[in-house]
Amino acid sequence: MGRSILQIEFEGVSAIVPDVPFFRRAWWGCWVPGKTREVSVLIPDLTLPEVASWSRGVPAAKLYAVRAPHLPLAIFEMSSYDKANSSCPPDLIVRPSWSRDELGVIFLDHFHIVLGDTYDTSGGLTFDSGVHPGKYPQQGQEKSLWWLPRMSVVSRGDSLAKEGFDFKTYPALDVEEFNLSAASRFSYGHLSCAGFNRRVDRSYNEWGFFGIRWDQDQGAYLPIGTPTWERAIGNQLSIEVAVKEKFARIEFWKEDIKQSDICLLPSCITGIAALKIVNVESEVALSLAREPLLGIGGISPGDPDFEALYRLSSSCTTPGLDPRRQYRVPVRLDERGHPIGDSARPCSPVVMDGFGRI
């Protein structure tokens, strides 16, 4: 067996913030990879439901678009759990019907997630950097970070995260104060896209980002304006880190105090210790249901989950969203590029350009 690896997969609503953009336009006009050395992952606290901004002001008799409660969880196979070297047991142990193994679950209670001292940091941070012009990835192109939606393309004025979220500048950041369920920063390991929002037949969906408004004449929510993005959405981020000890240690901190840690043993067959961090609808967090519930109200053409990510932007200077704005959210497109008004949600992360102000 070769080297051992900790593989962390992030899935669901989160912001991925590199120190410099993963991709930039060169002076000759083409997209090229950036020289990213560090990346932060910010997971907003969405444990309470919230009415989408485009439903506010709509008559109460009409259907509201509601973001369902999300659960922020760290999930791992109990067969890899190293009880002797871990300081705490999981909060919950479950065995879904699709799994051959019991799963350990930790509720992310406003934690700063830190990799311990069991890793090889010599290689720095790398990422899959292929630039692909089409709407869908071809064979061999699926792992590029190109497919994770970038706020600089979706809504350019919102492409920088608040400076206060930068762990490099503020290492004792109070995650709870900023209404984050969890956050982490990586300066070593390899990043890649680990999954897509797909159809049942495994083909790719095309997504465009629109503003949404209530149309009084038609009695429905409708996408407005010209879409941005207009391609497939990668909705999972993977980071692989080389492990130099017999186990991989993951620590959970609040401000500058370590609360607990877990240690995972790499598989003797694959050499991988796997950890999944999710921020998805509560009823699908452990794949207990195939589709997310719609919550209060009815079908909406847009994804109210995505709105929460605008609060992390430096352009958002108030606790809530600006009621005068129409925030772009992902809407599924048909084969002709027209919006489809259904309930499909990519529940995806967004990539920002860095920290600071536009």
C-alpha cells in the first residue's frame, strides 16, 4: 500500500474562499489558474428555516418560498474511528440502509475545524485547475474546480468575503459570533471537485443564476433578467491530505480553546480515511430521504438556500439581506436554456475571490 490520505468532502451550502482566486483572466483574455496558497471553508448556520427574500411582501395567502432547516454534520465510518486516540465519542451512531458500516456523526456546534499534527505539510496547497469552456464536463474534466460556481461570475459585486472571516488575520475568530456552524482553513493538501448536481440518469443539469420576483398577473414566482453561469454546477469539494502517522487527527475548536478531537484510521485496502462535512436539509443529511422537503409553502423556481451565502459577502453590511435587491440564485435550465420552475436544488457551495472589499 502507498501513502495514507485523509479525504475530506464538503457538501452543501458553504463558501470556499481562497487567498487569491483559483482562476483569473490573463492579459490576453483567456482564463488561467491562479497561484492559490491557502483556502478557507465557511459553513453558515442554517439550522432555522427562513423565508426567501423574494417572498417578502407577497400576500400571505400566496405560497412562500422557504429555506428548510439544514444540519451541519461531520460524518465518518465507525470502522475507521480510532477510539483510543480520540478525545470524544461521536454525538450519534447510525446505520442507514445504504451503508454496510455504522456511521459516526458529530454535530458542528460553531466549531473551527483544525487538522492536527499528523499530516505531511511539505507539498503546500494544490488544486485541479483545468479550464473547460463547455457547459458540461467531458471525461477526465470532472475534478476541476472550474465547475464550482464562482461568485465573480454569478454576481461580481458580491465576490469577496467579509474581511473578519479571515482566520489567517484573526486566528481566534469566534465562529458563533459570525453565525457560522463551522469554518476551516487549509494551507496544504490537494483540492478537487468531488460531485455534481445530476439527473436521475446521471446526466448533467444546466443551471443559470437569476433574480426571482412574484408576478401578480401570473400568480407565480418567475426568474427575471439574463442568467449568469449557464453550465453544470459542481456541488462537492474534496481535499486530500497526506497522513504521516498511523491515524489522521481532526480537532474542533471554539475561539482559541480546543473542545475535542477525533482520530481516523486509513483503510488497510485503500489507504484512505474519509470524513464528510455536510450542510444540507435535515431530512437528507444522512440520506434518510431521496429528496429535500419543500418546508412551508410550495414549489419555487429558485434555490432559497443559496441566498444565505450573500450574507458572507463584504457587500452585505446589515444583518439581513437588502429588501431592495434581487439576489441571483440557481435555477435549472432546459435543453434550450430556458428556466424550469421546479423544486430541484443544487445545495451547492460558492467560490469567492478572497477577503476584503470590492
